[in-house]
Amino acid sequence: MTDTRLRQTADALIAATNAYDADAALTLFAADAVIDDPSAGHRFDGHAGIRNYVEQYFVGFHTVTRLLSIETIGEGRARIRVDFTGDFGHEIGLLDISVNADGLITRIEADLE
């Protein structure tokens, strides 16, 4: 997994969520992917859970995400610092994203600062 591929995946995820397009976002995830977001109080498993996450926290709160930085932290892993704005206000967050050999996201660990 190249740095360029990780950046493309991050950019595609941000574009899909900024467009409030849960279907487009789901195409970026492996079927058994997990989003672990302690700020939401739990984790979201598989496509059904991830759809729920996108619809609730991005579509529901009119969240707009802006990439601030991206750093490769291992093979197929990146730490993305993002700026979130929406109906909730403003937050800065870190997303640790793991991507498999097929280029699909397998895990996101979210941490809001």
C-alpha cells in the first residue's frame, strides 16, 4: 500500500461523506470493517453499522470534513487529522485508518481532540 493510495482512500472517504453519500462511502470499506469512535459511545461493525454511522454523524449533523494532514504510520495505515464542522459546532479529530491489500478500509479508530 503506497502513501499515494492511502491519500486517495482518505480523499475519497472525505468526498463521499461531504456529499452525504452513504452508498459511495460504503464502497470504500471491506464488508467486515469496523469504525471505533469513543466519542459516539460505541463501535460500528460491518456495512450496516458503517451506514448507520455515516447517516447519523455526517448526514444527520450536516458534517463537513476538511483534511488537515495525513501521516503514514505503518503498512496500509495512516493517521489523518481532520477538521469537522456541522450542526454540532466545530471539532478537530484524528482518524487512524487501516486499509487492506485490495485498497478497502478495514478499520477506523476515531479520536476527537
